[in-house]
Amino acid sequence: MKLKYLVTLFTSIALLTPLGAQAFAVPTCGPTICDITITGGSYQVYKETTQGILEPVIPSTYTDVKDILMDNSVRGNVELGSFLAPNDQTTMTVTFAGGSTATFSNPLEIDWRANGEALARNYITAAGNSVGITLSSGELDTATDYFLNRPTALGIEAWRLASDPNIATINLVDGQIKVGLDGLLNASNFLNILFAGQVTAPINAQASEVVKVTLNGNSQYRYGFSATPTGYATLDGSYNGQYQIPEPTTLLLLGFGFIGLGYMHRHNKREQAIVA
């Protein structure tokens, strides 16, 4: 499995589309989105090329982004950032019909550590709540330390795996942003890493990655813990589940604290390598 991961690692490096100061835009409106620009960091588009088979587009272009998020002419997702370069932020700016604008970006290390590690702690707590597990104060401290500071078997910290969201859908409904994130239907291996081995996640537990969403000057970290089948997957089984992120009010009512969206994807390769 370690050899398989190394192959995955170098393949991932080759797939990245660097952006730098570039920006891609289109002036015409799709069904709900009129314009998209992407700046900084890197991005990667995955498209369904044959029935049920999702493949990376090399190199990814704005036209590919448009196909997924604006025209909805093909199925797939747009990955923002990379766990290989977790502190390089990629920002996607979306202008909706009617003129409202929102930005979507991958969280950085500073986001996870800010305000007394609030995002990390709320994310881990919410993940536990989602499977009926309540972590004690000491367990949460340990899990947070492992999540932020201790390398996994991959040689990288677990927070990186939650920080390159794959966006499949974006909609603005009644002033609320609705985001669909592609991930894994079974994220149990990741959740066990998240809990630092202190508790065990049930089989087929679910969790998404995290995306930072800013609308009307209000930034929120969005994540979820319930997925439905996408009907497609990469050859290694990635992106077979989609997380429709709850509304902020829903998360607050559930007591999750930070408005969120959580871990998801990084392929079965990642999960298999973690437990190898």
C-alpha cells in the first residue's frame, strides 16, 4: 500500500493546475451562475467520461470548470487546492444570476488553528456527534493534537486531508448557499484517524471535507456528515458519495458550533494508505 500511495502522490503532483495570478471568467449566465473566476493556488477538475467512470482532466481548464458548475453539461467536481500544498489557497469567486457574489476556498492551517483551534475542535466534535460518540475533554484535546500536529502513516497531518474540497454543485436558494461536495460514502478509516484511536467509528460512517464560504462579508466553514451515492467514481473508488451541506441554522440547532462542512474525499487511496 505504501508503494501504491507513492504512485498516487506523484500522479497527484502531475495533475495539479497551477493558477498563480491567472483568472478565468465567462460573461454569460448558466442556469443559476453567471460568472466564475479562480485565482491562486491550484485546482483539478474530475469529469464523468463514460457511464459511472470519473477521471481527472489533464490539464484542467476554465471550460471544464464551466461544464461542471455552470452548464451542468457533465457530471463531476472541481477540487480547490491540494493536500500536497495545504497552505496555498485557491479561491473561486461565483457571481449568481441577480448579482450576488460568493467565494469558495480551501481552508489553510491558520484557519484550523485560529481562535483556540476552534475549527478543528468543532469539526472533530461534530464528527463524533454524527456517529453517536461524545468525546471527553481529554479525548478531544488528544484528537485535536493528533489532527493538527502528528503525521499520519502518509507522513502528513490529518488536517491536510480535510482541506482540499471537491465541489460538485453550487446553488443560491432564498439567499442561502447550497454546496454539494463529492467524497466517500464510507469515511470510517478517516474518522478513526480523526478520533486518534481513542474511539472507533462504525462501518460506513461518513464525513466531508471542509470548504470556506464567504457571502455578504460573512465567512463560514462548511462541512457535513451525510452522503448519498453520486452514481460515479474514479477507478480507485473515490467520489462515490455527495454531501449536500446543511444550512447554517441547521448546524447551529444541532449544536455543532462553527458553521461547517467537513472532511470528505481524498480517495480510497488515501484511506487505504492511512491504515496500511
